[in-house]
Amino acid sequence: MHCFACQSAIDSDDSWCSKCGAAVRRRADPDSERRFVTILRADVIDSTGLVAELEPEEAVSRLEPALAAMRGAVRQFGGIVSKELGDGLAAVFGAPIADDNHAPLACHAAIELVRRVGSLGDPGLQVRVGLHSGHVVAYMVASEFSKVYEIGGAAQHLAARLEAAAEANQIYVSEACQKLADGHVRFEALGRKVLRGFNEPLPVYRVVGASDLSSWRVRRARSVSRFVDRTTERALLARAAERSSASRQTVLLIGDAGIGKSRLAHEFAQELKADGWRLIDAECSPNLQGVPFSALKRAILSIFEVAARDSDSLVDIRKELPAIHQLAIDSILDIPVADHRWSELEPYARARAISDASCAIVQSLAFQQRTVLLIEDLHWIDRASDAVVAAIASLQSPNLIVFLTSRPNGMPEWIARCHAEVIAMRPLDDDSGLAMLADMLGPSAMNTDLKNRIISHTANVPLFLEEVCRGLKDSGTLRGQWGDLALVRPIDELGIPTSIQGVIAARLDRVSRQERSVLQIAAALGPRSSVMMLRNVAALPEDILQDCLGALDRAEILVRIDSELEDSIEFQHEMVRQVTYESMVEKVRENIHGRILAAFESDETWSDGPDTLCYHAMRAKDWLKAFGYGRGAAQKCLVRSAYADAVDYFGIAMSSLDKMPMTLSREADAIDLRMEARMAFIWSGQVAEWIDLGKEAERRASGIDDIGRKVAAMTVMAGGQNFYGTPTEAVALGQEVVGLAEKSGNPGWRNLAQYNLGQAYFLAGRYREAEQMLAQGRANLMGPEASAPFATPPKYTLLLCCMMKSFTHTVMGELDAAEQFQQQASAIAEETNRPYDRVAAAYSGGWLMLGRNEPAAAAAILEDGFVLAQKHGIRLFVPVLACHLGIAYLEQGLFDRARGMLAEAREEAKAVGYTSAVLRSSIYLALATFRLGDVQAAQNMLREARNTARQQGFSGLEAEALLGEAVVTPPTDAANKAAIIVALRAAIAIASESGALPLQHKAEAMLTEMLARGGELT
């Protein structure tokens, strides 16, 4: 432990630092949590110059009035001063108690701060303010005499930089803060500014002033959805309107933020207004909770606004009031009252006069015309207005509806005394939620999956539905106009819009500390979990646990799920779980995940598997267990042919292992893990990463001088080089590796090295050498010493050898031999029934059928393999299967289908990094293009493919490209005929040297025909 002042080491029991004498500050970790807040930074400009010549006492006296004004402004709007800086302060809004209005409150506080300092009458005291909204870690720092609420994180630095950039008496805010407060506050965009410590210029806004728009108008201006459903609630409101002819009706709409209270209230109020009712509306403001009668003033002003519009003069109502009541109304409207009768009244008498005057005006309105008085957001009402609204809500007056809205935590205690009808607002049902989404996104069925995900994510809370859609549109994930949006890229997580972070956090702050602890464990367990597991992790007495679960269920945060199988709990919607989880600081998360991991490990009935254990081990930062469970999860994925998932889990296992202390055994495990992981990377087509595994393993093997593992690593690199590099490089590396493998005495890696070299010879067009090397590998795998590298079954390598031998014999025209090896490959695939083996057998079978000039049979086999490869994510085979399927279509005369399939094959080969497949698909795509009439494009493609093949050493493909050039070049003149003959002779020479007899015979036949038709041209 270290002193915060001088950083000297101190004992945990010390109260004072022995070096500097500072009191020891202790951080209370249980109170530390992540919060989404708005940070305010303010200081006096050039304070050093102001006090440089002053004595300390005078300096304090000069600056203290400004600091006092700053503190007062912050506290007026619910902020917490987290730190005083001598000539300024840092404050936070939205913590320690969450408030969804933290950004508007901070902006209003900044406006008031500048006003207060300016009103001090000292022209030398000028301030500047910076505001930013973002995530922080908030915590209590305790000394012996006090506690201070502090914040940490990068967000506070941006607020400080904005403050430093601001001009005198100006307020600069970040884009995050501006978006949250827009509408409540007026801003001027200043463009992007360079701020110290930030690499890129950032958007900056200046606060111009407070907006005069009501919260409802701000929300309505932002809304992009229509009003849906609420049939039950509207029926209850209509019944109250009918009953109002006999007596006053008070109705309270109650529900959490975002549930749609204001939308329903205004929809219904406008219906009444259209039916001849007079509408008086006002709202309570979070900015004015500390201002007496602020809500009542808004209601009275609304009355006089209606007076200005109505033909009946409501001003007469005021004149008919007793004199003292008229003075009471003047005082509410902040009209100066000089009458001694008012100033001589006792405070309670003034309050009574204000209440009586307000009730009299409302009764008079109702007597003249049916009236609805709508007062929104009672949870923000000031205490003085609350008493008056209670009196109005209890009036005995017909033709009057007192219509109120409130959040559950702000329901007034007097509501029962006035016999109000309380209507609890619930989320929309699924049909209504989908109707709302259809209105925003459009009716297209293409967005059906997205709509269902949003419904699940938001639990049909209207505000959440709208803000999630807005976030997707603003991010560019959805494009188009409202009502006709299209999803343009996949979505991993829907996330939580910043506009509703505070809404959810404020709701969570209403639960007790113990309930919050249970909620955090449930959040770490996932969207749904069993009560039994929660019980094991929480380790609470049963009665306390049940009390917590009951309270969270009643609050509709964590609800019970009726199930015959187990007692389960589920978050009402995913965003509540995410906010709960994200509010935990890292240390708390690690502790909870560690407890969950231990609970799963000790539960003999639990059988989900290593993937869940891996997740919790990773979050608990238990790297040894994360390595073990990650490896186990990867192996499980390989068995299920879930290759992309296997890659992810191998990645977790590798990164976890690397976080452990460096030892020889750790390095050996790291190399072995990469060798094991190679299969997942191979099958999922991640060729570059496959080669990187080999390079990293070789580096580590050299580091610990392990020759056997170095050979293994080089074998992996050689296999990857066949796909990603040139044949010349692949053959050179393959020959080196075979030699080293034979010397190492490891038959498994030797057999794989021989297969890799055989494949390299094949790609280089050295078919006879390929056949001989593959034969050696196959013989070894068929013999008594049949073995393969660990994590690879011998029959898998044998199948690959048979597959490549079938290719080689087909290319060489030895179809009977090709048939023999194809049958062996198919038999192995049928025996293992592994998707990868079946795909490999289908590939070689299709190639053989093409060699037999049976394109329809080839297409049938290749189509099955192509579908299987896509289904199981065996991406390495997708481009080659698509290429040969395109060739099969081409030879059947299905030129359009051939072109489409070959174009897809080429793009997929480029994405995978499969060099030879890019060339082969380009060659046959050119032939399909030629058949469809575009001769010039076909010639260009073939010329480019031939040059690339020659430069990179793909001699077999070079011969195919040359033959293709001869086919697509029209023999219309002597020059073209000469070019055709040159291409054919070059193809024959390459094919003859490599042993590709079918291609050689085809080129020779075409050359003979050319010469017979027109004589030899030189």
C-alpha cells in the first residue's frame, strides 16, 4: 500500500504516512463501480496571474467566491463535486445515484456556473467549462475524517481538454454530451478541434443557452415511430372521461422510463381536446426540483396561454379571485408583489393562499368547460408544488380530469387519498412491438431476424426499441430512410444506446446493495440461469436469497421462469443484464466469475461442457484453467465440425497460455497447441493464420532448442506454403522438411511432410514426382507403422494422399489408377463419416468424373460436396469445389451458370488466399466469358493468368492457360493463327514435360487441325 501524496510505502493498519504526514486514504472496493456519467471541469482563467502578487490569505479570498459559486451551481443541479483544484473543480452528474438526465443537468449546471461567477462583480474572475459524457470508474476514497467521491478513467481527461480549449465564459462539450442533451440545451457546432493528448481532431460544441422546449417536445421531435396499441390503457382512460361528468377524476399513469407514459398521455389528451375538452398541460423538470412552485408555475402559465387563444377570457377568472389569491398567483408567476398584505402573511398562510387560489382557478375552468389538467413526471416535482397538486387532485368538481404521470419511485403518497385510478404501464406485446419496428424499419421480411433480435433485446419497451433502431441507423448498419431501412452488414451485438444507459442504471439504483449483489451474479451467469447455481455462487442464507429474488421479480428486473425442469430466473431484457454487468469494476467481475467457475466445477450434475468453463475462467483471469478449458472446447468443436468456433477457442487457449509465467514446459505446450490448432485453421480456410502458427511455433522451438518440435512447425509451414506461396518456394521448403523429418525419427510428421511435398510437386506441374512422393506417403500410412501427427488421425492423412494421387493420375490420363485411389478415399470417408473427409472425397470424385468427360456426373458429386463444405464451414474446399463445379457446368454448355460459379470461386479463393485456385478459376471463367460472346475480356483474363502462372511457377496451370488462349483466339488472320499455333506448341511442351497427357493430346489435336486447315504458319 502506498501514500496517495508522496507514494511512500505504508502499512495497511497505518492512519498517517510516516514520511509526509498525510492521512491514509483507503478505497472501499465494494463501492467501486463503472458508471456512465457526465463530467464537468471548470476553472478560473489565468488564476496564477490574479493571485501572483497576493498574500496567501488574500489569494484565497480572491478565488473563494468563484469556487463557492461553482460548487453552488453544481449542487443545484444534482452534481457531486469530486475534486477541487485550487482554481477550479471537477464534478460528476449521474453518480453515485444514476440519473438518465445527467447530460442536460450538467449543461444547465455549467450555464448557471458561468452566470453565478459573472454576477460576482469581479471582472478579473472569468471561467471556462468543459463537459463530456462517458464511462468512468467511480469510488469512495476514505480518510480518517471524511469520504470523497472520486472518478477515474479516460473520460475525465477529455472533459479537462475541452475546458482548456474553451474561451472565457464559454462552455465546450463533446459530441457524446451534445447528443444526450440536444433539445434540452442549445448548441453551436465548432467543427473538429485538435485537443492535447488526442491523435485525431474531435468534434466540439459550444453551449449557447438553455432550450425552452419541454421534455415531451424534445422526445416528440426525436421520435420516428408511430403510436401503437395501448388498447387496455386507453379503454380505462375513456372510462374515466365518461365518469368525470359526475365528479372529478384523477388518473395516474405509472411506469418506468421509456415505457411510453408521455406518448399515451398526449395521445389521449389530444383526443379529448378534439372532443371539446380544454387542455392544460405542464411538466415537472429535473432541473427545477429545488425551485419552489416551479411545476405549479408551469401549470398556471399554461392556463394563461390557453387564455390568449380561447374566445372566453380566462383573465376574468383571476380578477374574480379574492385579492389575496390574486397576490398569490402573482407570486407564483414571479411578478413583484409590493402589497403589504402579502408580505405580512406567515409562510404557512402564503402556501395556503397559493393552494386555494390554484384550486379556485382550476374549478372555475372546469365549471366553464370540460377540462383535462395534464401534469407529467411527478417524480421530479418540487415539494411546494406537490402539496398544491395534491389539493387539486382531491377537488370535488365535475368535468375535470387530473391526469398525472410518474415513475414508480416517484409515486406521491397522497395518490390514494384522492381516490385516483392508477394505471400501470407495461411493455408492448410482441405484435405491437413488431408493428412499431415495421413502421421504423419497413415491412420487408428481410429484416425479420433483426426485428426478432431487437424485440428480445429490448423486451418491447418503446423507447428502447426506437433508440436501438436509431443507433443502428446512425452507425450505418442500417441504411435508407425511416420506414425503408436495409441491413447492410452483420450485427454481432445490438449494444446499449447511450441515450438509455442512464434510464436503465437509474432503475437498477433502486435495488438494495444485497439485491444488487445477486443481480451482478445473475448478470455474470448470463441471460437465464438456474436458481440453484445462483444459490451456490451467492452463498446467502436461503431466506435472504429468496427475499432478494422476490424483490427483483416484483421490480420486473430478474423474473422467475415457470419450468417443470428447473427453477430458473431470467432478465426481463438483455440491456438490463448488460448494464448490470458493465457497472462492475474489473476486480468485482473477476471475483464473481471465479466463484461461478468454482461452483460449476464442484457441481456433479452440471454437464454443459468446457466452453462455459472456458468463458468464466477467462473472465476470472485464471489463465491455467482458461488454457485447459479453451483447448477442451476447441477439441469439442472439431468433433462437431464447428471449425470457426474451434479457431476461436484455440485462440483463447493460446492467449491464456501466453499470460502464464515463461517456462520450458509452457513453451512446449504453446508449440504443441499451435500444432493441434492447425487443423481448425486449415479446415476453416484461414491460410495466412495457418502459416503464422507454423512460424510462431518454429520460433519458439528454436528458442528452447527442441528439434522435434521445430520439424513439426516447419511441416505445418510447408503445408500452408502450398496454398499461400509459389510452387518454387513450396517445393524447396517441402524438400527441406522431408529431409529433416526423416532424420528426426518421427514417422507421423514424416508422412505429413511427404504428403505436403507431393502436393507442392503437383502444384508446380511436376506430376511424376508428385505421384512418387505421394506413393511413399501412402505406403507408410498403409503399413504397420501408420502414424500421423498428434491430433490428426492416420486415416485422415491417408485419405488426403489418396485424394491427391487420384488428382495426379487423372491429370496424367491414368484413369484406372485414379479410380482405384478415389475408391479408397471414398471408403475412408464413408467409414469416418466426418464432413471434412466426405468433402475431400467428393472433390476428388468430381475431378475424376471430369477426367472421364462425364460433366453431368461430376456436377452431381461436386454439388453435394459444395453444399456440405458450406454447411460445415470447411472454407478451404469451397473455392476449389466451386471452380470444378463451374468447369462441369461449362462442359455441359451451361455458360451462364458456369460464369457465375467460377466468378464466385475466384472471389472466395482470393479471400482465402488460395493462389492456385485463383488462377484455375480465372482460366475457366475466361472460357465461360468467351462462350458468352466477350472475346476481348476472355483474352485479357487468360493472358494475365498465363503470365502469373509462368512468373510464380505453376507450370501445369500455365499450360491450361495457353490452351485456353488458343481456344478463344479467333483464327481470322495470319497473326492470330500464328499466335494460336505458338500457344498450342508451348502448351504441348509443358504438358509433355510434366506428364499431363490428356492436355497434351488435346493441344496436339487442335494443332493438327489448325495445320491441316491452313498449312503451317511461321
